[in-house]
Amino acid sequence: MLQKYKKPTLFYPGHNACSGCGQNLTARHVINTLGPNTIVVGATGCLEVTTTKFGESAWGVPYIHSLFENSAAVATGILAGLSFKNKNLGATLSKVSRYDQREYPQVGPRASLPNVVVLAGDGATFDIGFGLLAGMFERGDNILYVCFDNEGYQNTGAQASGSSTLGADTTTTPSGKDSTGDDKMKKNMIAFAVSQGVPYVATSTAAYPKDVEEKIKKALEFQGPKYIQILVPCIPGWGIETNKTVEVARLAATTGFYPVLEIINGVVTKVLKTPDQKPKIEEYLKLQDRYKHLFKSEEGKAVIKRLQKICDANVEVYGLCPTCEEHEILMQYKL
Amino acid sequence: MKKLLEGSQAIAQVVNLCRPGVISAYPITPQTHIVEDLAKIAADGEASFEFVRTESEFAAASVILGASATGVRAYSATTSQGLLLMTEVIYNIAGMNLPVVLTCANRAVSAPINIWNDQQDAYSVRDAGWIMFFANDIQEAVDLHILAFKVAESVGLPVMVNMDGFYLTHTVGEVDIPDQKLVDKFLKKQSRDLGSFLDVKNPKTFGYLATPKEYQDMRMQLDAKIKKAKNQEIKKAMQEFEKVFGRKLSLTREYKLKDAKTVFVSTGSIFGTTREAVDLLRLKGKKVGICNLNLLRPFPDDEIVKKLKGTKKIIVLNRAISLGTEGILTTEIKKALYGKHKIEIQDEIIGLGGRDIRVEELVNLV
Ligand SMILES: Cc1ncc(C[n+]2csc(CCOP(=O)(O)OP(=O)(O)O)c2C)c(N)n1
Ligand code: SF4
Ligand SMILES: [Mg+2]
């Protein structure tokens, strides 16, 4: 296997994710962009389970998995450990001190100290680890937190998470005679991160590896916490064909349903524009079994209308359409 | 140097002398003074450690886990609800063989909520794979902390030092705080084996997934490691401690045990009260003694068997109970003595949630 893999990589093949898994595909781009001077903290979930089997780790960088919900705090501990070690080695840490909270100057790439990076699922991030992530944001720790968002607890069998969307049929929000699936809105983690003064916040999807790479690189230029959330389709959890990962991930963005953004110090600095002919949300939904019940009842169709409204609102708020006027979108006033 | 100090203050000072790299803790009575004092030491520029404030004990435990995984000395302190909230991380730290040190200022657990002392908190996590010491008095608590870092790092497992909340954390006494030079001599710089910590030059995967094929072997290795530590690393560290600091530390703390026919067995600061009871009983001609345990994990089975030889009866003063059976220490002692000596074992649950333990009460138990 290894010899066949031509390009040098820090994410070795041989892990046992489903074929077509959007998460592991994107994780490879992320880690290869980060490079070898990186320490990864992984949360319990599909990415961790499929890549860390004893004796068969896929990771070419130092990697630690502790629990489902504590990656943010483990990362803080690693950062503190590295800070201490470097202080003792006499290295100057002034530029990377964890105490420069709320200032976050753009410092440019740092060659010496490793990047401390969390790779966690949406369940770990939106739900069970939310408090610890909030703590990390508050402390202003110099950590890149990447959330691989597949809109559910996929590792345990596609249960709903705080990230699951309205109308999604999951194993804990099944559709049925009296149910159109998940009746809750997706938790807005982007707004939360911005509200906490996180200097670099971005989203992307598995369809745009170049965009992901650019954002990872850009994030590393910032001091303090960085939050990047990437939509990564899940084959069995979403009920999609293994060759539809990229198409689904692209439609999520082009419909306006999952806006691809970059927000620097509270200002939206970059958006991925929707095409001239913006696809309807149905285009996105119909490729996925988790939404198929919506097409079969009046209640379901009403949900589709609401989902379309979400897309249209996103286009409006973030100026996603090609002809939308460029204007500064301020998501947060400076504290 | 001998100083008049509050127990918590003494612990904060001695922990600083151990030169930890990272400290993270969250306030909870009766541990608060320890964290406050450490934060102040850091604020006054008298520390080299990184002090990380977190939003919960769960996070604090995770922070020291991460810090320890980079190969630096890491420390936390908690009690009661805080320890229970940490539990998932407590198991994780041991499973990952990380040599962190944690103080547990023992306190009762909820419900009903109660901030006073017993030892239900620590006893509840006794199966997690931590080496667990119990201090009989403030000086011993101070000494055990120095020892703890040595033991943790030589064994490659976490160590919990237990000291009774309020009785030891909030009382003032004369304590010998050792010289920095002596502590440095005893502890040396921590040097972890290459490949045993997160290192970009030597990338390794920690916290991997183990299948049914490997898991049990790994857990049994952990069990063997902690058991072996008793006669090897712990005893060795205690001998070295005595050489460097001139004070003796041992697995049990005894009083008038030699000819005793009835022996009190317990853990922690109850030792002081029990000693008074023994003196009174001795005046009445009763051959009574004490054998307190300074170590709960690994359990000192052999020592107990040896020390209690010739005893007719032991009275186990339990500060923690396994609801539905009996005092936890009673079960442990029974296990140690099973098939060894014929001794009557009296199970006593005492002083839960800070209820006063009076000398007469102990006298009446005999
Ligand atoms: C405290 C705790 N609760 C529940 C679980 C079970 N569990 C493991 S992974 C997981 C879901 C992971 O979801 P997510 O973070 O979204 O990652 P994904 O597998 O979807 O990539 C759950 C519920 C656990 N390991 N720990
Ligand atoms: S279940 Fe989904 S997230 Fe998990 S490996 Fe398969 S495709 Fe990837
Ligand atoms: Mg998920």
C-alpha cells in the first residue's frame, strides 16, 4: 500500500473509513497542509476510530486521542506543555504567549513551535464538548480547531446531533407518521465562535480541497483560537452513493444551504458565490436518503420550503449571489 | 525550613518546589486554598509553571492530561464532585500511563450536598489505575507530594495524594518545608523515554483504539505495573526520601501495634484521634493499637498480613462506604487477610460528611 502512494503524505492509506467518506478525504488535505510540525488532538468519532487502530495508525504526525468531549482542553494542555518546555529552552515565546488574549496580531507562519490542532466531529464540537471549546475560546489559546461536520453522530450509527438539520431523518429523529425528521435548527457554531472574538473563523465543504487548504494556511497566520468548520458528507449516515460525496458537498454550498465563508475579526472577508443558476435545495436533498421522506408528504414539502428559505436567507445575509453587491458584513462589533 | 502554615498553603508551596510545568485546577471546597495559593505564587512571579484556568474540573483534568503527554510535569487538585466530574479523564490518564500528580482534599459526595470530610470521593475511583496515597497529618501530606512526583515518573502512572478536607487542608501547624536544593536533588529533571510523549521529531499515536484482541492484555499490563510498583518504585522512593530528607515514609503508619490484640485500621487524619483513644484504652489495660494505611492502590496486602499477625480483632474505621455492602476498606482488608489469619473483623462506618469523630466513640467500639 505505502509504496503505491506516490506523493509524500502525513495521512497514510489503509485506514478503514467507508469508501467515499468525506471526512477522511478532507482530513488528508488538512493534515498535509498543516505539515509535519503539527500535533493533532483527535476526538472520539469516525475519524479517530478509523485511523488509530493499535499498530495501524494512519497518522504521520504526533497524534493524541483522549475522549469524546475534551479535545479542546487536551489541546490547551499540550500548548501549555510546549510553552513551558520552550520557556525552559530559552526560546522566545513573546509572540506566541497564550496571554495575549483578544489582541491576536497576525504573526505570520511560525517555524519553530508545533501547530496544535484539534480535529473533531460535530457531535464532539456542537454538543458534548461545547463547554470545553467555549473555555478554549475564552482563554484565547493559540489552537486551530477543525470541526468535521457530518451533521450527526455517525460513528455510533447516524444519530442526530446539534448540527443535524431541520428535516433530517436520523436514527434518533426518525421520520414517521407523526414526524418529518429532525424538528430543530442546526446550532450556529459560526456565530458562536465569532461572538467569542475568535479572530479567524471559516467554513468550507469537502468539495473544495483547495479552499480548505488555503483556509488552513491562512488560519495559521493568526494568534489565538481559530475555528474552521467543514461539511463532510457521510455515506451511510446521509444515505448517499459513494461517488456522490463531492457533488453533495458542492450542492450544499451552491444552494446557499452551507455558506462557505471566511470571517476575520468579526468581518466576513470572503464568501463562495453561488452560481448564476442557483440550484434549488431539492437538488441537494434528493441525492440523500436522510431527506427522501420530505418529498412524500405535505408536511415534508413544507419542511423543504423552510429549508429553501434558509438558503435564500444565507444568500441575503452573506451576499452569496454573483450579482450581490460587495459590502462589508460585520458579524461582530469590537468589544 | 520549619514554618507555621495552613495545610493547603504548605501543599501549594511544596508543589511549587517540585517544579511542575503545568498546573490546572478548578475551585471547590475544601481544595480552594491550594489553587488560590498556587495562582498567587504564579501571579507573584515565584513560579515557573504555566497556570491554566479552566471552566470545569473535567477540563482541568484534560489540560493536565495534554500537558503530561508533552512530557512535562503536570499537577491538579480537586475533591468530591470535582473528582467525580473528572472521573472519565481519571481513567483515561491512567490508561495512557501519564505520570500526573493530583491532590484530593477528601470530601463527602452529593446527595445530600455536603462540603465536609469523608473519603467517598477517592475511594470511588480506586479502580482507575492510579497510585493512591493517604496522609495522616500535614507533614506527611507535604512529604507524600514530593514522593508522588518521583513515584509517578519512575512508574509511569498517575499518583493521587489524599488529604482529609478541613482536618488537614484548613488547619495550621508546624511544617517542615524542605529546601529547594533537596527537592531538586530528590526529583531531578523529568526525562521521559523517547517515544513516550508527543514529539514532532518522533511522531507517535497516543490513545489508540484497541480491539478485543489486545485490550485485555493492555489492561492486565497496567494491573501488573501498578502492583509491581509497591515493592519496587514506591519502596525505593521511600528509602531515598528518608536519605535525602531524613524523614520516614512507609506504606502503613502504626501506633502501639507490636503487642496489640485489637487494632484500628483506617486511612487518613483519623489517625490522630485514634491515637488518643488507644492511649486511653491502654490506661485501662487493653492491648490496642493502630495500623493505618498510607497506600490504598496498589493495595499493601502482604504488609497487612504481616503487620496484623497475632491480632485477635481489627476494627476497620471506614470513611467511605460501598452502598449495599459495607465499608470499602473492610472489604479490602478481608480480601487481604482471606486464608491468612483468623481475625475478627469489625466493620465501622464513621465520620461521614464531617460528622465529628470523638475519642470516646472510638473507645466504645472496643
Ligand atoms: C462520553 C461519551 N458519550 C458517548 C460516546 C459514544 N460516541 C462515540 S463517537 C460518538 C459520535 C461521534 O459523533 P461526531 O463527533 O459527530 O463524529 P462522527 O463520528 O460523526 O465523525 C458517540 C456518541 C462516547 N464515546 N463518550
Ligand atoms: S460512517 Fe460516515 S463518517 Fe464514518 S467512516 Fe463512514 S462515511 Fe465516514
Ligand atoms: Mg458527526
